[in-house]
Amino acid sequence: MVARLIDEDPEGAYGYSKVALRLASRVAAVREAAGFAAYANQKYSEALAEFRAARRMTGNAELWPLMADCERGLGRPEKALEMAGAPDVHKLDKAGQVEMRLVAAGARRDMGQLDAAIVTLQSPELASNAVQPWTARLRYAYADALLAAGRESEAREWFAKAVESDKDGSTDASDRLAELDGVEFVDAFTDDDESATPDDDSDKEE
């Protein structure tokens, strides 16, 4: 139920996770699910505790980027950067390493280090033309960092690349690109149009 609800109803998912914890707190999968539910509700301290518990039970490093991002959420970007340089990162698969890079870049931005954030995101994965599950998010983060640094033309280029790789609409890259191009979207119908009624018979020609 946590997995089913977490995207559309994170509060509901969190409620189910608390029930699961009461019933099976010694099961690693339950602690991990509880961590994801807390994370989705921005309860970062709770999420971090659950992720740590799951990691202790399994010895698996795949939760390391999420734990680092919880440190960011708790206002500790320096700790997130420390984790980005830890040996555990080498145990991650390619997707996990990209996720860790995104977290580290976010931590740099939290600290006002925009140029360092841009450099952090520059990687073979960013330069590759191959589209992977993480490609759109990586390109989007790079474009957003460039824009924050005032490099608008480069940002536009990378937002466009993010749009090309974002087949499932996981980012709002298309909206950001349109905004940079000065495109403004308006509703097809205004309130006046919706409230308008046909002319009264008295106004028609006889």
C-alpha cells in the first residue's frame, strides 16, 4: 500500500507505513518503506532514521544517496557532501552514483556554491547521448544550475536536451524552456467566456 499510494497520496502512504512498523519493525523492507513514506512527506529526520535502520539490517548501500538528501533536508549540506565522498559511494550502481551526484550538487547550491554545483554535475553521464532513466533529471539539474548562475543561453540548451530525454514527463523541462523562450500559456476560456450567455430575444432583429 505504501508503494501504491506514495506518489498520489503520500500522507496515506505514511499512515500505512506507521501501521506496518507496529506490526513488523524488524523487517528491513518495512523500515525502508517507512523511510520512503517519511521522505515523501518531508519528515527528513524520521526518514533518515528508518533508512539507517534498513541499511544496518541489509548492509546494502543503495539508500546512501537518500540518506545524504535527508541531511540536506535537515539543513546539513556539509554532511551531505561528506557522504558524497565516502567509500560507500563506490558500492552504488550507476543509477545510485548519478543520484549521489545530484544530491552533492544540490548541497553545493544550498551553500551558495553555484559554480561548484555546475562542476559537480559535469560527468560522462551528462555528456553521453544515450538516454538512461536518470538522463532527464541530470540534464534538468544541470540546466537549472546554469540558469541560477546567470548562464541563460547554456541553460536553454540543456533544458532542451532535458525535454528530448524526458519521455514520461518526470520534469517540467518543457515549461522551463517555454518560459525562457518567452512563451506564455493562457487558458482557452476566460471566466468572462464561461459566464457569457446568448443574446436575449429582445436584442435580435425582428
